[in-house]
Amino acid sequence: MPKDVSSDPVIAPETPADAAEAVALVDRVFGPGRYAKAAERLREGNRFLPGLSFVAREDGRLAGTVRLWPVRVGGAEALLLGPIAVDPAARRRGLGASLAARACEAAAEAGHARVVLVGDLRFFEKIGFQALAPGRIRMPGPADPGRILVRALTPGAWDGVEGEVALP
Ligand SMILES: CC(C)(COP(=O)(O)OP(=O)(O)OC[C@H]1O[C@@H](n2cnc3c(N)ncnc32)[C@H](O)[C@@H]1OP(=O)(O)O)[C@@H](O)C(=O)NCCC(=O)NCCS
């Protein structure tokens, strides 16, 4: 692949100065329909974890964002990953995978064991996510069971965990 003329993207924890651009990117990428998603029920009235949420900047411009939120699944603590969005002009260069991987790495370093999200397995399996048996983990609203994906940050972290994803 030819080398892009722009400098390599820099991934760093989201700061208050990034928030407006991060939200604007997500709004642009997902459109107003995002507020109808089941995952949004877990973000309203919740706070994303700033040390575990990241932005990518390329030549100063915000090119990508990912956030992690505290949730519970059954009785177990977990983190909800999302939204994740990469500017269309910066896609297919590994930035989305790098952002998701970086957030999971930071979560593991902070002692978290479980990450859950609603997304496409073909993208997220590269970063270690998998689907569990349909119905074992449910969202608080309509979600395709095959798109509810989990990653264990410690071995066996999802063993025996089941139920609805809920606010912490
Ligand atoms: C998903 C997204 C974050 C990926 O960002 P990215 O920087 O392009 O990701 P990467 O470069 O690491 O990986 C791209 C690869 O994932 C694949 N991919 C991306 N989104 C996909 C999807 N929804 N389903 C299947 N594959 C997908 C691409 O086809 C590409 O694979 P290829 O290069 O082998 O063809 C970006 O496409 C985006 O913002 N999409 C819109 C928002 C969205 O759908 N977010 C995820 C919600 S779960």
C-alpha cells in the first residue's frame, strides 16, 4: 500500500478538549439513528471512563474515537465498548482496530476483566472478541444476538456470566 502523505495517527486518552470533536465524529458517522440503539440505553445516565477512552489524531484532526463505559452483566462488572468511529477518510488503515485494542489494553492494565459490545464479528474478532451462545447475554432493548460480542481480559472471565447488560 502506498505511504500516505499525512503523518501517522497518534492515539491518546480522550481529554475534555477532545469531547466535542469526538461526539461530532460519532454523530456524523452514525447519524441520529444512534440514539435509538440499545447500547445508548447504557450510556444515558452513565459516564464513560476517560482513562479508558481514546481518540486518534492525524495532523491535528480528530480521526477516530472509542469509549468504554462501566456496566454490569448479571452480577459481574464489565465494560461496554462503544461507540467506535473512524473518519471515513482515515478508514481501512488499521486505526479502528488499533483504537479498540488500545482501549482493551488500558482496561486490562486497570484491572478490568470483561468487555462487551454490540458490533460486527468480522471486524471485532480481529481484536479478540467472540459471540457467546445466543441469549446468554442480552441488551436492554432490541439487538441482534449474533452482534453481542465479548472479550475476556483475564482467562475465563466470562465463564458462568449471563444475563442482561445493565447500568453499574
Ligand atoms: C468500524 C470502523 C470503526 C473501522 O475503522 P477502520 O479504521 O476502517 O478499521 P480497520 O482499518 O482497523 O479495519 C478495517 C477492516 O474492518 C472491516 N470492517 C469495518 N467495519 C466493518 C463492519 N461493520 N463489518 C465488517 N467488516 C468491517 C473493513 O472491511 C476492513 O477490512 P479489510 O481492510 O480487510 O477490507 C469504521 O469503519 C467506522 O467508523 N464505521 C462506522 C461506524 C461503525 O460501524 N462502528 C462500529 C459499530 S459496531
